[in-house]
Amino acid sequence: MLDPETVDTAILVIFIGTAIAAVGAIVMPWSFRRASRVKSTPYDNYRRVFGLLAAVPMPWFRSAFCAASVPGIFLIPIKPLNGWPRWSKALIGAAIGAASMIAVSAFVQGVPLPVTAVASLLAAALFTSSAVKLTAGERDAGQLIAWTAAGHTLFFILIGTSNTSDTFEHLWKYGIATPVTIVLIYMAVSAGKTWLSATLLAALGVTSMSLGFRSHALVCLISMVLLMAKGSSSRPRWAKVGVALVGIYALAVLLPNAISSGTFGADVQSRTIAQEQVSDAPAFLAGRVEPPFSIAAISEKPLMGWGNLNKIDRATEASGVQIAKDLGMTNPDSYRKIWIRDGGQVSLHSVFFESWAAGGILAAGFPALLICLFSAAAIRARGQYAALVILVSIQGLWDVVFSPWGYNRPILFATSAVLACWCITEHRRAKSKTQAYSSLDAGIRQSQSA
């Protein structure tokens, strides 16, 4: 019987059908002959089906819940395969707590309930629970997020949204870049080839940069640098530090210079310069103009929040403008229309800031916990699935801080978080075993010497 990774690779290539995946399909069979084989189980099929159901939107709360919600509900009373990994229970509690705080804040202040935020947080709690029930370790969690990413990709290819249906550039940027990257890195780590993961991350980073998707390019390149800096356990510490310093220099200095000089195309160059001139956003805000407005909104009501972001008043907007000016953003007309869009819709463009501004400091617990979890996982990632853990952790950090809730973001957050939880749990278990063996060896040597 073929091992699960081989089956995953074959079916994912058929479903995605992109040129990059086709190249990966050529490489993978050669690699799998050298990879260890694992007997397939029914849970492998459950994870595949669960992930692909992410391609099917639900008629209600389309951006938060997909068809995977149905089996997710039935999984609630089921016991986990291998217990609860570290952080997982806290994540579920924090997500439910954040949704409750936003609802309470809206009720107390008599404003409309922000349905998208509350539904997304509850969906994240449901999917986190489901992911734990379907996995027993890093390998299972990696398989689950790969199939979820495949379902995500299918949705945008077959159904799509208003901003992904016109050009491939928009389809890549607003739809499939992240899930396709996850699928390809899963294929590479399943083959046990670190060099292949690093190569794919570099290639996908350059591709996204050329297509104008700079944030995804940065995520890929940071992941590649971190993966290379970790290296093998036998590499001396000074070599790891050297690789990290070179990578930081390349990303902080060489990459911006390459963009400005037109290395990635005149179109990317012109759009980057135009965006910098229009937004005036400093580099440490990653080009986003919303953080000053977010800080002003949170400062006004830090404990209870606004209940509904659309109720943020003009005085708070003026405070945000002053903060923006203090940061060097001297053109308010350019970014105020991004803060408050057509129809009076307020945009903070951040899961973290939106949660805090809407429901107060307790509602920020879930995104804050995700930030801590993804940071810890990226640092501790080791072994076969290190590249995948690093990728989803860096992407998760970016999305929590700089992206709003969107289609399938709850399930991608949940599956990424559970993979990170298993990474930390297995790292801790391996460390405990090593310490136990060391103590046992020391005891044997003492008894022999006596």
C-alpha cells in the first residue's frame, strides 16, 4: 500500500494543476523512494476529506464557515487521538472568550453586533478543536493543513471572489499564493528534502515579488532564511548566526534596493514607488496605513472596545491623524479614505487590532496568543517538518497583525495553530526524553564506578 504522503502528492497535483505543482510532481516520485513509508490509516482519508471541504462555502457566514464545519460539529464530543497538545485548549478558550467579549461590548453599548468578527472567532475555535481531534502529531497536522490549503485553492480556482476573477495576478495575490505555497512545501517536507523546501521558498518568493505580492514574497524569503539559519544540528553556532545575519542584510538592504532598481520588473518598481508616495507609511508598519487609526481607537476605549468598529467617532479619527503625522505620514487625504471606506465601513486591516478595538483587551487574547504561539513554533521548529512549521508560523504572524478576517482565514489559522502546537509539544517531549536518557546514563556510570 502506498504511504499517505505519496497519495497526498498524487491527488494534490491533480487538484491544483498548476505549472509549479506539475514540476513538483516530477521530483516527488524520485524523492519518495528514499523517504520512509508509513502505512495509511482511515484518519488519513478523514483529514483529506476535511481539508477539501474548505473548498465548499456555506450559505451563511460564507467568509467564516466552510463545509468542514459540518464534520467539525460532529467531532466536538470525540476524544483527541493523542491528547491535547500544548496551547490548544488555551487557544479554543481564548477564541470563544474573544467572541463573547465582542458580543458583550456590542450589547452593552447598544451597537449592531459585528457578525463577521464573532463568527470568525467561533469558527476558529471549532476548527481548532476539529484539527486536534484529527491529528496525533506534526505529521498528521502537516497533512491536514496541506489538504485544507488544497481546498482553499480549489475554492478560488473554481468559485473565486470579486477580486480574484479578472487576472492571474489577482488570483495569485488575493487567492491562491499562500495555499499553493503550503501544498508545495508539504510535498517537499514529505520527501525529507530540506534543500528542496529552501529552493521552493526562494522560487515562490521571487515569483510573488514579480507579481506584485510583496508581503507573500517577504514571508517566503524570511522562512527560507530562518530554515537555512537553523541548518543541521551538527552545524556550529557561529555558522548559523552568520547565515542569519547575511539573510537579514539581504532582506533589509539588498531586497529593497532590488525593488527600487527594477530587478523584479518596471511594473513592481512603479507601483512600489507610487504606494510609498501615496501612503507615506513608514517601513516598520510594512506599508500599512491603518495602525495609527487602530492605536487611536484602542487608546480611546482599551477595556471594553467600541463593540462595532463602524461606531468609531470623528474625534478618534482626528487623534489617529495626529498619530500618523507624528510617524511621518503627512498626507491625511491619502490614508483617511483607506481608514473609512465607502458606506462608512471602518477598516483596521488587522485581526489583532480589530479584535482589541471591537471587544477590548480581553478580546485581544486570542490573536495575542496566536502571536506568541507562532513565534515559539518558528523558533523551536526542527526535524522533517521544520520548513512547513516555519512557513505557516511566519504567515500566521503576518496575517494576525496585518490582515483582516477573510474567506477561510479561521480554518487556516486553526490548522496552522494546531501544527504549531504539535511542533512545540513534540519538541518538549523529545527534550524530556533526552534529559531522561542522560540521567539514566549518568546513573549507570555511577553504579559501575562504585
